[in-house]
Amino acid sequence: MHYYRYSNAEVSCWYKYLLFSYNIVFWLAGVVFLGVGLWAWSEKGVLSDLTKVTRLHGIDPVVLVLMVGVVMFTLGFAGCVGALRENICLLKFFCGAIVLIFFLELAVAVLAFLFQDWVRDRFREFFESNIRSYRDDIDLQNLIDSLQKANQCCGAYGPEDWDLNVYFNCSGASYSREKCGVPFSCCVPDPAVSIRPFCSPAARATLKSKWDEFIFTKGCIQALEGWLPRNIYIVAGVFIAISLLQIFGIFLARTLISDIEAVKAGHHF
């Protein structure tokens, strides 16, 4: 008589439902991002005329929200269904996508550190492109205003950059009421009110030496370059936390895949 001892391989419920819980958060966050993005587009009438997106020369912040939402929704859905249904294909897709995103983030961080001048030039081009489109999209306008107010800066390298915008241009051919002005977010706050109401119209028509009395004269690129060293530990902490979450997700997915493969193999000894 021969006796066989079969393996006790089984799919761990602990890893299975931990991975499901891990992904349900991202899936729900993706739904929220998609909902907010579509709502913003509907308010601007983009859903009824998609060509409005291509007509904007700068970047529409809603596009970024939708892209993040699509990625989070897709990965969260694949991880949730893959874990519950023990589907190896979906789990491998989820794991591979997280690994790819992790290495892309790492590569971007290293390249940004090694090629700082190139990054600075690209950011200047990006900022100037959005200055030109400042009045074309309300979300873009709010994004630039928030950046300038938070960092107490104006333009990419200074207030003169607002000459790139047709409404704030100082040329004699301009008939805009905002000629030689700057957005209100460039205004130096008045202690009596939240915003100095009359700093913007023709603020740059005065002597340049008096600009700092009314508007921020530091460019946003300089402001961000000064902000990063002061907050390097916060930035590093956020990057490490995101990386650890991704590594944890990869570990859960790989462990669950190994359990499923072991069960399907059905080896005995």
C-alpha cells in the first residue's frame, strides 16, 4: 500500500482581503476624481463640444484630474476584481502597472535632480504657455492664481512675463482695460483687506522701482526653487510614503499570485 502526502497549499484569505481593501480605496478615489472631472467639464460645456479642449493653448487642469482618475479607477478595479475572483491575469496587470509607475517616478526624480537646468527651462515654457491662455479657462486661471498667491510670486521670472497675455500686454496697440496690469494674485496683500483691489489695473505702468509696493516682483520659478530646499524633508517624506505604499501593494499582489499558482499547480509529495 502506498501513502501520499498532499500539499496544503491554499489561497490566504488574509492577503486576499487585505489586497482588496488596499485597492478599494484607490478605486473609490478614482471614481471621485472622474466624477469631479466630468462635472467640471459639464460646467464648462466641454462635454457638448470636446474641441474646446484642443482650442486651449495652455493646459486644462481638469485633464490632469481625469487622467489621475482613469489610472486610479483602472488599477483599483483590476486589483479588487483580481483579488476577489483570484484572477491571475488581472493581478499581474495590477502588479506590473504599479511596478512601472514606481520606476517612472524614480526615473523622473533622478532625471529632475541631474538635469535641473533642462527642467527649469521646460517649466518656464510651460508657465509662459499657460500665461498666454490665462483668460481662456477658469480652472487654469484659478490654478495660476493659487500658485502665485501661495508663493507670493508673479509670472515665471517676474511681472514682465504678463506681457505675453493679450489682456495684460503693455504695447501701445492694446486697448484692454487691464493693459499693463497683472492678475489680482500678484497683488501685495493689504492688511486692511484680503486683496488690494486696485493694484492690478496698469500696475506695471508705474516706475519699476515702485512695483514692490503693489505687486510681487519675484518670479514663481525662483519662489519654487527657494521653497524646495526649505521643505526637502516634507517632499522626501511624501515620496517615501508613496513608494512604501506601492511596494506594499506589489508585495500583496505577488504573494497572492504565488498562492493561486501553488493551488492550481496541485503538487503532491
